[in-house]
Amino acid sequence: MNQHLELNLPSLVNDVARLIRVEADKRARVHGMTRAQWGLMLRLSRNPGMSQKELADLLDVEPISVARMVDRLEANGLLERRADPGDRRIWRLHLLPAAEPMLAKMTSLSEELLAFVTRNVPPAVWASMMEGLIQMKSNLLQKSDPQAAITEPEAGKPEPPEPLRETA
């Protein structure tokens, strides 16, 4: 049976992101981790001393989810909670030396995953995709007026491409 699938940017980006998450979950599980724990540890390695609330905001999850991940990582001797010197209600999170081998393994797994996802993508195409996605992210991070009408493309600027149609 032939099905027509319209590939538009939001659904394609969503599909690729979901598939990458699924693959990352598989790879993390092999090492007794979850993708979420992996992400939490990588964020903490770059920003030691973050609070659970700050991590929850950054990871786009509920604070209780971060608390549970922190509980597990703390029980495994990979991180510790330290009291915030300025506010006794806040715990600051710090990775312990035991986390270093896991971070090294996660970095290697990240590189392997990127190589897997981008295989057969020509370098010029990869560079263009990255440039385009970075610009789109920048556009989306700017304040926009949701009531603003969609205007015609600026002079000299190309129209967006027609959505691809694929027969499956």
C-alpha cells in the first residue's frame, strides 16, 4: 500500500531528534545509565555547582525528575549535593572524581553517535545544515510578536522550499 508522507521541517526535525534520543537511550543503557542521567552529568561537568532547579530548567524536565536522577547518581557515588552558602534551601550539585571515567565514556559514546547519525552526509551538506539550524535557533530565541501577520519574503530572499513529498 502506498502512503504519501509530507515531510515538513518541524516534523522532520522532530523525527530526527526523537530517533537520536532513542539511539542515545540504547547506548546509555548498555553502560547502566539513562540518557537523562548522561545529559545531567554532561551539563554538570560544564557548569559545576548548578542547583537542581537550574538543571531542571536547562534539561526541560520537572524538578522532581532531576531530584530522582540526582538521588541515583549520588547513591552510585558519582555526584554530591552541597549546601548553598547563601541560601540553605538550595543544594548545589558537584560531580565526584568517580564520575570522570563515566564522563570519558559518555564523550566517546557521543562521538560515536554523531558519526553514526551523520554517516553518508557530505561535509558540505553537514556544514550547511548546521549553519541553517543555528540560524533557525537564533531566530526562534528572539522575541516575536505572535499576533504579527506573516509577511511576504524580503526582496532578494528566496521563498522557502516546497515541502518534500515521499511515497513510502
